[in-house]
Amino acid sequence: MIPREVVVVGEHMGRELTDVTLEMLACARELARSVGWRVTCVILTDDPKPFEGLPLNADRVVVVKDPGLGTPNPAAYARVLPHILKDLSARLAILGNTSLGMDLAGPLRAALGAPVISGCVGARAEGDRIFVTSRLCGGKLQAQVEPGDGLAIVLMMPGVGHRELGMRDEVPPLEVRPAPVSVEPLPVRFKELIEPPVEDVDVTKIPVLIAAGRGVQSKDNLVGLEDLAKELGGAVCATRPVVDQGWLPRSRQVGRSGMTVKPRLYLALGISGAPEHTEGMKESGLIIAVNTDPEAPIFDVAHYGATVDVLELVPVLMEKIKGAKGGS
Ligand SMILES: Cc1cc2nc3c(=O)[nH]c(=O)nc-3n(C[C@H](O)[C@H](O)[C@H](O)COP(=O)(O)OP(=O)(O)OC[C@H]3O[C@@H](n4cnc5c(N)ncnc54)[C@H](O)[C@@H]3O)c2cc1C
């Protein structure tokens, strides 16, 4: 019989599950629900305590415990996971398309002979058949991939799933297992987590983003955008050229080599809409694009668009918003 188990390999940092873990659970649940499969969340750790009582959207949580699994070390995970995935008879193993997931994909493929599908942005099932949508050529193309009957390893892009659906009201049963093989000795050892300096806003968590492109033309013109963002309770983010010119810190860059964001509102000002940029923002709730060029590709991903000069628009917009709020 074909296995009917979707296994999500949880990632954690500082004893907290990461957003991509919740996004993967949401995707796994949606896939499993339509065909009556089971979702198992696997967490590798040295201490199960922080993961007890979490209302994760899974049918069960399997915690694999070993002193060598205290930090997310791909070499340790690569020893343990093949045994766990085999024991669980996983049909689909979902990992993050993250540095950890990418480090694990090769060893898992070698140990299990399973295909790896990277850049996943969605998955669906029809009967016992699974279809995975995968991004190619930096998001310019998408492919529908159907893995065979055995185990398939899927790397899911961070930011494409619905994080909030990774939780539910119930707490699933949690089972603690010892590592099935010895984790030591390891070829690499985790030494220290170096946190980025907390000097700036986290654009991935802001519901309203005013995004500046090269069309904004100068650093001085960002002041108007900052005021607009403040008025709307949001923050300013940017394309890579804006960041490269030093107008904003790297932490504000959206796109392939920056952040993936999904705000309620993304106001794209003077942005052409290169795939490297849209890759990081096209899942936003409402996208409004402003560009003087009616052929700009940003209009292909925008819900609304205006072909006007941003420098003329921003002061007018500001006035209108203040007026609507009853201000001066
Ligand atoms: C490996 C790689 C990774 C990359 N990663 C990223 C990334 O993470 N994020 C990212 O953003 N880019 C990234 N890029 C760069 C990307 O390819 C584009 O060059 C970049 O997104 C373009 O930025 P832009 O839209 O601000 O500038 P432009 O492409 O120059 O567009 C400016 C737009 O402003 C419009 N405009 C000009 N004046 C006005 C005005 N007064 N009013 C209204 N509109 C106006 C123009 O019509 C034009 O469409 C990457 C590239 C590579 C090769």
C-alpha cells in the first residue's frame, strides 16, 4: 500500500519553531485533508520541553531527542532523519527551502534514493497522486511536478504558506523518541548564533509596506515615503538598487537576495517589477503599483496600478490620507 504520511521537518531557533515550520504545516494540512492523509511534525532537539503543549496543526508531533541535536546542525540531522522518515513511512517529507533544508536535501536524497523538489510554492493531491508547484529560473517560470509512488522530499519556499494556519485550537499528541543512531562524532560543530543587530524594523512583520524603487530617484525623496508609511502605520522597504546605493539598510531589501514579505498592503512606488524583486512580494494581500511606464512588469503582479509620477503622487496621497483621518 502507498504510504499516506506527510512529514514536516520542523526548524527551530532559540527553542522556538520558525515561521517556515508553521507555513509548512499549513501546506501539509491542506494537502492531507483532501485525501485523508496524516500529518506528522518531526522536531529534532536535545530538550522536548519547549515543544510540549504547542497547538500545532498536525495529527501528531514526534520529537527525536539527543544531546547532539541541541542546535540545528545539518550533519546531525542528516544522520537521524533518514531512519525517522523510513520509520514513519513518509510519502512526502517537507523541509524548508532554507539553508538547513538545502544542506539536508543532498544527504537525504543519497540515503533514501528519494527525489528532491526544491522551490516549492504549493502542493495538491488527487487521489494518491501528488502535484507540487515548483519555482524555476528565479520565479520566471513555474513547474508542476508529480513525484512517483515512493518518498519525495519537498523544499518549501519561506513566506509562501499561511503561517497562522500552522496552528489550531487542539494540541496534538506528542511522542518523544531517542535518536535511532548515534549522532556523534560530527564533522562540523555549531559554535555560536550571531544575531543581526536589532537596529532596524523587521519588514517581514509589518502589515503595510511602502516600497521604494529606483523611480523614487534620490535618498531625499524617501522622506515623503517615510511620512506616508508613518501615517499608514507601516514601514518603508526597497528594491536592491535603492539599498545598493545606501539609501536604506540591507534589512529593508525585498526580493530574492532580500526578504520575502506578505503584508496586507504593498505600495510599490517606482519599481519596475523584475522577477528578482517580485519573488519576494507577490504573495502580498493587496499590491498597488505606481509607475510612469504602463508596460512595467510590476503591473502584472499588482491588483491595482496607476501610471503617474510617484514624486507628484506622494504629497497628494499624504494630504488625502490626512484629510480622510480628519487631520490638517
Ligand atoms: C542574483 C540577483 C539577485 C537580485 N536580488 C534582488 C532583490 O532581492 N531585490 C530586488 O529588488 N532586486 C534584486 N535584483 C535586481 C533586479 O534584477 C532589478 O534590477 C531590481 O529589482 C530593479 O529595481 P527597481 O525596480 O528599483 O529599478 P528599475 O528596474 O530601474 O525600475 C525603476 C522603475 O521606476 C519607474 N520610474 C522612474 N521614474 C519614475 C517616477 N518619477 N514615477 C514613477 N515611476 C518611475 C521606471 O519606469 C522603472 O520601471 C537581483 C538581481 C540579481 C541578478
